[in-house]
Amino acid sequence: MPAVTFISASGDVRTIEIEAGLSVMEGAVQNGIPAIVAECGGACAYATCHVYIEPTWRTKIGDPSPTEQAMLEYVHSPLPESRLACQIGVRDEFNGLVVRRPEQQR
């Protein structure tokens, strides 16, 4: 299973394994990662699973869909690295993925 590292806004680091095929959000919720609220359950509706993707991973993960991009307009502190964790499907080649959590969710 790919290992994904979550870094909190305060610098706390936690690495978990997420089964390929799940979303980063699903893996975070299953493993009790704080600050991934996931109110919509993965429907790309509330932007409560906002994360920042490390720049080295942006091209590997790809660009957000138009729907995700529209939701990202409503997140707190958006950056070019902003993504919704519910929209990132984990693949085996994502082993070592690093995501940062924002200080607050929408």
C-alpha cells in the first residue's frame, strides 16, 4: 500500500498507508488524520478536505477537474498547490506522497 505523509499546519508529521483505489480523503478519515473534515463524504461539494500537495507531486497527480477547481475558489488560504483530498485517487506510484493540511477548513 502506498505511504502518504500528512503534515499539519503546526508541523506535526504522520505517515499512513492508504489502499490504492481509495482517495487521500478516505485514507485520512479511516486513519483519524485531524483537519480532514470531509463533510461531503467525497462528493466534491464542501471543500472540507482541502490540502496542499508538495510541488514535486503536482505533475504526478495532475490538475484538478473543473468541478474541483470551482470548489477550490471557496477554501481558506488557497495556493497553487491546493487540492481536495477527496479528488485524489491513490495509486501505487503515489508511494511517498506528501500533503500539508491548512490551518483551517472551510
